[in-house]
Amino acid sequence: MGFYEGKKVLVTGGTGLIGRPLVEKLIDRGAIVRIASLDDPSRAHPEAEFYQVNLTRFDNCLKVCKDMDFVFHLAGIKGSPAMTMKKPASFFVPTILFNTNMMEAAWQNGVERYLFTSTIGVYSPAEIFREDDVWKTFPSENDKFAGWAKRMGELQAEAYKIEYGWDKIAIVRPANVYGPYDNFDPNNAMVIPSLIKRALDGENPLVVWGDGSPVRDFIHADDVAEGMLLALEKGIGKPINLGSGRGVSIKEIVDIIVNNMEKKPKVIWDTSKPTGDKKRLMDISRAKSIGFKPKISIEEGIKGVMKWYMENKDIVNKRYNVFTEKKIV
């Protein structure tokens, strides 16, 4: 019998970028899955129970955690660095509220195991990110609000371990995640979905900020979901980086997108715009020690997202956008 078979599992944010493949994997492993999300129900897996609910409210968190064996807390605010600078409260306040409320609700409901999704944003600027370096430094100025909010979630997990002996909380720090069900909103999307949308929607010339030289660690959502399943089963105790382990330049990303288009746009590099840190990679040795092995190459992954985007334009915008929508009670 598999580890997840017959288990009642809640996935917050189970309609999103990592949540959707995670829910599919849990169902394939025989889990009974409940999703809590603010997205349109059409984005939910048909075999999962769905709650459209605001998790900044503690009563809602108690309700969705009831009778669950495991909780994967993935719900988060996703947006571009520019949006973080313009609307920091829209990142910081909901993140603090639902991180704190969800973990406390899980504890009060007697949930056996819990996974907290942290972020690459907890790190100070560096070429290589190693898990144990986090508390020696401060988050980057660019990631200050989201980074500190996620650090508080990590501290909260430590507090439960010290005071209550609840030592079954896994912490994962995903790198730059991309995949189907991503945020393709041109006003606040991350680099890969933003470029895919603009290119496939016919932008020509395709204007890209910087000179294309910065190197980042991009990982497909499907690989992250697999890493989360491993972390909850085998990686409890210390935070775990979930990255691809290899660097890819922004220029490589643009080349892959353009080379997979029938009508290729002209690319213009706007070097008057900021490029960000030159290199940001994750050390994934700890993840590898529990059996984690990313499988999807950047070429295969981007081709898949391009195909998904063209086939699913009807649901691309059916995601809750914290920056534009009224609050749901």
C-alpha cells in the first residue's frame, strides 16, 4: 500500500501552477483530495472536492482542515517583481494571514503531516542558494515583503516543533516555477508565461528587458509537485530547495520560445531596462538525498506550456487575481 493511499489530503491552491499537478499525482496515488482555492471551479480536478474559500479567515481554514490527514499549503500570491514593489501589501498581508491561519487550523484539527511552501525569495542575493544560509542574512530588497512573510511561516513551523512537539511539518523552497495553469496576466506575470503569452498573441517585435544574460534556476511545476510528495513522506525536519540544479539564461528562454513558433517574431533587447542579478541557482543536494530528480528539460517544458496555452485560452483568465478582484468572504 502506498504512502498516500486512502489518506484524506487538503491542497490549498490546488487549482494553481503547482497545485493542479500535485492534486493529479495524489489522486493517482489513491488519496482522497480536497482543494481550497479562490479560482473558478472550472480549474479544479473533477475528482477532487472543491471549496471556493478565502483562507485569510481563520474560520474558513478550520473548516477546510477538518478531518484531514495531510495538508499541502500551496496557496500564495504570485506576481512579477515590479508588482511586488508597487503593491507590497497585496503580497505581504494575505500571505501572513493564510500562512499563520492554515498552520494553526491544521494543528487544532490534529492534522498528522503538513507541507509549507516557502520560496526562493527568502534568500539574500547570491549565486548559489544553500538551505542553511537563510538565517545568516536578509531577503533581497526585491523580495523583501514576500520573503519575510514566507520566513515567518518557516519560523511558525519551528515554534510548533519546540512547544508542541509537532515535528511533521515539511518546508520546501521552490526555485522559479513555470508550467500550465500559470499566471499569464501581462501586467504581473513572471518571465516565462509573460514571454509565451506575448509571443503567441502575436507581439512583433518581441521586446525583452535587459540583454538576456542573467541566469536563473527554472523548474517545471510537475517536478516541484513530485518533490513536494517526497518531502512530506521523507524530507521532514529541514527546509528543502526544489530547483532544477542547472542555470538557464533569459536569452535561452527567448530562443526556445521563438524557435518553436511557425511565424517567428523579431526580438529586440531593451538594455535600458534593469536585468536583475546575474546568476541565481539552487543547491539541490538535500532534495537529491531523499530521491528527488527533476525530469523535465527546459526545452520540453516550455514547448508543453506553449501548447497548453494555445489549447486553454478559455481558462487562462479564470484564476483569482488578488490585484484586481474584490475580496471574497
